[in-house]
Amino acid sequence: MSDAASTLPGSYYQRHIFFCLNQRDNGEACCADHNAQKAFDRCKAQVKAQGLAGPGKVRVNKAGCLDRCAGGPIAVVYPEATWYTFVDEADIDEIVSSHLRDGVVVERLRTPHDVGR
Ligand code: FES
């Protein structure tokens, strides 16, 4: 694993990824309508399977709306503050192996800057 982010003072995790799992019942766009739960589950399983989970390593968390719904499904990785829009399990696997494990941002999956709610 790259240690590019591990030296941040006070950082309990090297990288922290949050998946929006928000469900809306009013017909507006939401990440839950784009298999966000399945992607979260896949990421969590892959991080665990690769031994990446835990203090000083990687944490995978659920989140509510991150207010970038138009780009959903959305996840964000800190400390780099890299926003992702993903489609399938292959995308999640690439985020895990490239960014969460090796510290290399997956450029093709970055959410465009102008995407908001
Ligand atoms: S519903 Fe996912 S970012 Fe808003």
C-alpha cells in the first residue's frame, strides 16, 4: 500500500471512503436508485478480503446525501477528497485496488466538478 496519505498528523485511517446510500421517495434522483448499497457491500468485502481494513489503513462507511445527487451513485475518498461516480463492480474493484490500496486516483471515474444536486 502506498503511504502517500499515511503520514497526515492525526489521521486515524490512511484512507476513508464514504458511499451515499440515500433513498428518496419523492421521485427525485438518489444514489439508492443506482445500486449504491450493492457497491458499498462490494467495496467493504473487497477491502476486507485484501486485508486493507483497519486503523492506519482503510475504512468504508455509509453516508447520507452528499448533495451531488446528479452524479449518482456517489462516493468520496479522503484525505484526497476525490469524488467518484461508478457504474459496476469492476469500477468498485478498481477504486479499491488503485486508490484505496495503491494511492492512485482512478481518473476515469472522477465525478465532474460541476455536478451538484
Ligand atoms: S442522493 Fe446521493 S449524493 Fe444526494
